Amino acid sequence: MPTTKTRADHMQWAKDRALAYLEPQKTNPLAQLGQRIRHAVVPMAEAEQVIDAWNSFVSDMGKHPETQGHSAILLGSMQVLSGHLRTVGAMREFIQGTN
């Protein structure tokens, strides 16, 4: 029988995965593929890190019945679109502050 994560465990998992995109040494797998194709190491731009972290967080939050439709998803989406979550620091603070 599969183990069901609690809401808190699932939210921490979603946060950890999203925050990993904000770390300088982390890159997404598609960026690594592109680097191999071009035979050059190109660092991921901060804007891409922020968007990748946000997309990961929203996707993962939708994977648990108790975090689907969480108000932070709507609030964060409005802030991303209006430019208020455009830095790694701002995105990290928002994700860590979500409960």
C-alpha cells in the first residue's frame, strides 16, 4: 500500500524541489542537454532560475489534494506577472514563507 504524504510533508517536498532551482550549482536537465549539444557551458540566467523554481512549485503544489488551489499559487502568479518576484532572493523568500 503506498504511503500518503501529509500536507506538511508534501509542502516541504514542493518547497525543497523549487528552492533547488534557485541554487547556483543547480541547473535544469534541459539546460544541461542544451549545453552538451552546444559543447559549451552556459550558466542559467537568474530569470530562468526564478521561472523554473516557480513552475516547479506550482506543479508540485497541484499534486496533493490539500495543497491544490492553495492561495499562494494565485498570489505568487500575480506577483510573478507584475515583476515583484523577479529575483532569486524574492522568489526564495516567497516560497519559504508559504504555509
